[in-house]
Amino acid sequence: MIEWIISILLLIGGGFILVGSIGLVKMPDFFMRLHGPTKATTLGMALLLIAAMIFLSTTQIGLSVKEILISLFLLLTAPISGYMMIKSAIHHKLDSIERTTGKDNIEDDV
Amino acid sequence: MLETVILIVFAMIGVSLLLNLWRLLIGPSIPDRILALDTMYINTIALIILYGMSMGTELYFEAALLIAMLGFVSTVAVCKYLLRGDIIE
Amino acid sequence: MRLEAKFKWLPTPYRSLLLFAVWLLLNNSVSAGHILLAVTLAVVIPLATSPFRTKQPLIIKPGLAFRHLMLVLYDIITANIQVAILILGPNKKLTPGFVKVPLDLAHNMPITILASTVSLTPGTVSAELYPWRECLAEGKEPEKRFLLIHVLNLEDEQALIKTIKERYEAPLKEIFQC
């Protein structure tokens, strides 16, 4: 039973990580590429670490909850690194694709 | 069954690492490459955790935590360099 | 908004709790020695670092903060499934866009939390906070702030702004009372 839960969590997590990387390759401009890694990969990692936690807690002697630390850390840092990257992209005036609306909302930086 | 599933997930993460490497090589701009590197280190953490699972040990956990911290700091440092031309002002 | 904690010797109560939990998690044990060491660290580190930290608003309603955290976690999971479907679908259907959201929050700390929640939830990434801090005179606070966000698939701009303001900003205003 526990083996089934671990397997399903692992597969869903791996699937999310794969979706994030597919988004990274497939999307046409930088701002759309950013959506895959910041969201899908982070959730995929969280699911994978939960699976590892259940696996190590049931097979090793005693409880192992260290993996929560990594998923917490990734959940906290993913938005910040995403923010830094989109800020540097705006600073370098990267092109977004034609049909992007509201481009005049971007103000010139100093 | 679990061994097979771990192998399948290994393959999935390997494919996503290859996709990231493709984006790192073709660019076209520097922020794109930083994004690809950022995704690559997260996927590496996933690989290390999976390896620890298949070996049945939690010794590799500390390595994963260190990679997570160093990767975040290096991403922010490179972005800061792009923004200001200087890391520490 | 309250900046000072109730007790002088415990400047940031929730961060002390976090330090305590992180130490126990890192060592993966609840033996008496580790608990003693964790309590010492959780009291000493905030005291030692408080002189060189700028004062941040404290959480006034912890119950509401916990409920908001649960809501955000639930939203992260549902939003991720939506984004995964959008990413795997055809590119031509997507209509990306930049949206400017007017903010009611005034302090930096709640704005940072709001920007991070926006980045992790439905198809949006926060990009920039206007007006630029460098454009302002030293020590002067702007009257109105805007958050620039990038949306993967923009359908209704007004509805999106309304969702962000009601679902994520209003609870933060309540939690920090500012």
C-alpha cells in the first residue's frame, strides 16, 4: 500500500519536473519561459521530496523529516530567483512576442 | 515495483536535464541561460534524492541541501551582476 | 502595524520558533540535549542579530496567517495543474500580457510576501514594483505603489486584478494590520 503511494507521488513529481523543462524549451519568449521552471518544477520537487520522506521513514529505523527542509527552502527561494531573473530581463529590454498585451505598462528604468 | 518506478523517474529527470541543456546551448539571451542553469540545479537535487532512495540511505541529503543553497545564491549573484555590473556595491 | 515585540528578550517570536524547528529537523532528533541547544540558539541568534536588522512589521493575527498559508498551498497545487495544461497545449492559443496591479499595502515586508504568492500562483509572475526606489528622494515614501505582473494567459484583466486584491492582498492587510 505504502509502496503504491510512494510510486504515485514519484511519478507525478517527475511528470511536473518534465513539464517545467518542456515549457522551458517550447515557449517562444523569455517571459513565457519563466512560468515553467518557477511553478511546475518547484511543485514537482516538493512532491518528490515528500515521496523520499515517506520512503526513508518506512524503510529506515525511525522517522526522517529532513526532506521538508529542502522543499520549504525551494518554495521560499523560487519566487525570489524568478523575480531577479525577470528584473534583469526587463533591464536588458528583451523582446516579448508580438501578441503580448500591455507592453506600455513597463516603465523605463534608471 | 518501486525499483522500476525509481528507474522511470530517473529517465524522466534525465530527459528534462537534456532539455535544459538544449536551452542553455541555444540561448538566445543571457537571462535565458541563467534560467536554464537554475532549472538544472533543481533537477540535480532531484537526481541526488532519487539516488539516495535507490541506495536506501539518507547520507546524500546534506549534499542536496548544499546544492540548493549554493544554486540559489549563485543565481541571485549572476542576476545582480547583470543588473548593476557589480555584485557588491 | 506593530513593529516592536511584546518581550524585549524575544525580538522576533515566530522566527525564533522557525530556528528551533529547523535545528531539530537538521539533526533529526528530539533528545533533551538537542532541544536545549535549539532553545539556546533560538533565543541567542535573534538577540545577537537584532541591532543590524531593520524593523519589520510583526504578525498580529497568527490564526488568520495559518489559514492564509493553507489557502496559498491549495492554490499552488491547483494553479500548477492549470499551468501544466497551458504549457502542454498549443502555443498559439496563449495570450500573454503585462498587468499593473495597484497596491494598498504600504510596507516592504507584506509587499514581498504578496509578490512571492503571486509568483507561485495562477499563471502569473511578479516582475517589478513601481515607482522605482532610486527615483524617490531619500527617506520619502511613495503615495501609490504598483506591482507589474506577467500573465501567461490573460483573459480578463479586471477580473485578475480583483482576484489578486481580494484573495491575496486583503488577508495580508488583515494579518499585519497595515
